[in-house]
Amino acid sequence: MVSFSTLYNNLKPIILIGFICIYSTKTKAKQLEKKDTVAPIVKSKLIFIKAETIKTAAGTKSVVFNTNGTKLYAMNLEGMSISEFDRATRINTRVFKFKGTKALGWDYKKHTTMDSFEEKPVEACFSNNNQILWVSLHNAKGIVPINFSKDSIHHDLNLKKKKIYIQYPDKKRKDSLEVPLIKTGKTPKVIACTSNDSFLLVSNWHSNNVSVVKLNNGVYPYGKVIATIPVQSIPRGIAIDNDNQKTYIAIMGSKLISVIDNKTWLFERNIKVASKPRHIVLDNKKRLFVSYNSLDKIACIDALSGKKLFDIKTKNQPRTIALSKNNKYLFVTCYGGNALEVFKINDTGFIKLYTLESEGKPVGVDIYENENTIEAWVCNYKEGNVKIFTFKKEEILKK
């Protein structure tokens, strides 16, 4: 008769192997279960498709889409006009031509005054659901509203007005209107609107200040300056943080970005940056993207702390920058480099995707984006045209 201890010792290896098999099977099952529940990794790719060119007028300085992306407006500084384009067809649907008034301008190469005209459009933005296009006039010391929803002819003798002739493609029909000039400061540049359509901010290059305009879209002249905020030197780019009620001003005449409190419209603090920031945009993570025209660089800065997160070299003289609506891509016009550069934005840095030729000194850029496509509309100052770069978005799923 075999004892229990002898039987156990004989069966012990078999029992041990059984336990190992059972444990191994359960572990593999858990691993498989865990693997099956892991979310797929989504990687985004941007594929360049084509480039098209459409004519505008002399000295195209900036471009802006209306909020739904159906129309684009090009500010033709030397042409003293605004070209309206239908985005889908690329057709020039109207031209808003200003009547010229002699004035002193500024020669940026010689750094002195020169004979010019008041009515030179620089930058623009929309308010009131595309109803009013606000335009800065380089030598008029102010901005004008073009109201697309109503006749803007008024007879207020105390308010200076600008005459605009409207031309159509068939050249057989002409309209005209008068728009009020709202005085801001000397050499107004960038205009930005708060998300609730309550205020505009205007950077005044030669006044070293920023104007705050309270909007009244229903009553002519649709806005009134309520505050003037002095800054340390030449201001240009503007980015508004509507959530935290802050405005960031790129001080191109220094190494600073100034922060304004939108509740009081007072200067709050300065953020130290590398050199002469020109243009700035803010993403949904509260990061500022900045172009450094003289350094040939763009940078990403934490807006709240002021800390530089990362930067990258660009072609010569990066000017205007535009952020895609999905906050994944940054488009940069390089004036001296005659190029549009496209960067993918990661949490830790930029990845350069494309350097695309855009002859004729590119300055302004704005973005149209839908689910499948991104279009970058770039205006070339010297050539007087807009070049349209079309990209296809692709999503790659990996498990």
C-alpha cells in the first residue's frame, strides 16, 4: 500500500505544472482583454494637393475669411482697395475702392515720412456675424466699418467719412457708399474682436498704444473708443484670451509681449521674449505662437506663465502666422524667403512639414478648413496676388 506522502511527492510536479498552466492561461486572457480595450492611436497627416494663384491689386497686405469661410477679403494697401472673393469658385465678386485723400505716409526703409494717401487698408476683422468688416487705414489714424447689411450713408457733419466705390466683375454696374472714420491712433495695424462682439482692440504702430473700441452694431458709427492703453514701444500682433479675459499684444519695437486685463482695460504685465515679436495667435491650450521676423524663428510660449516651451527656425522674415481650426498645424508666411511654411504642432515641439514657394513677398495668410481639407490663402505683397495652397487631411488609425 502506497503512503499518502509518497503519493503526494509523486504527484507534486504534475500539480505544479497544472497550476502554472492555469495561471498562464488566465494571465494571457487578461493581457488579451487589456489589449482589446486600448484606444487606437490616431495620427494626423496633411497632404499637399495643389497651388492656385488669383489676382488682387497692388500691395496686398492681409487677407481675412468671414466666419463661415464662404468669402475672403484681401486688403490691397497700395491699390487702396479691398478685393472680395467667393471661396468655392475663386471668383472676384466685388472690389471696394477708396477715394484717395493726400496724406503723409511712412517709408519703412528710409525711416522717414513720405507723400501718400490716407486710404491704405492694412488689416481687418469681422464682427456681428459677418455683418461688419472693420478695416485699419494706414495713414488715416483710424479704422472704418463696412456694414454689409445696410446702407452706410449718413449725414453727420461732425464725423469724418470715407467714400468707397464698389466695382463688380462685369464692370457695368457700380455702387458707392460712405463709411465713418473712427479715430484710434497713428498708423493703426492689427484689429481683433472679442468673442462676444462687444469690443475691438487696435494696435497703433506710431502712437505706441492700443485703442479699445466698444461696439454698438445697431447704431451708426457702430463703435466708439473708450480706452487708450500705452505700451512700451511699437505694438503689432494681438491675441485675445476670451476665457480668461486677457489680451496679448506683440510689442514689435522691443522684446516683450504685453498683457492687458480685459475687465479694466489696463496694462497688467509683460512677458519677456526673444526679439521683436510681430504676430501672435493663441491655441485652445493657452499657448501663444509668435513670429520673430528678425530672428527667422517661430516660438511657442505658455501664455499664463510666460515660459518658452519650444521654437524652430523658419525661412527668412516670418510674418503672419495662422493656426488651423483643429489646432494641429501652424502656417507661416516668410516674406524674405518667398515661402509658406507648414508646421505640425506637438506637445514638445514643431515638426516642419512643408516649405512651399510663394513668390512676391508673402505677408498675410488665413485658413479655410472643413472635415477633409485645409486651404491656406496667402497674399503676396509685391506681386499683388493671392496664392491658394490646398491640403488634404488624413487620419491614420493604429491599434
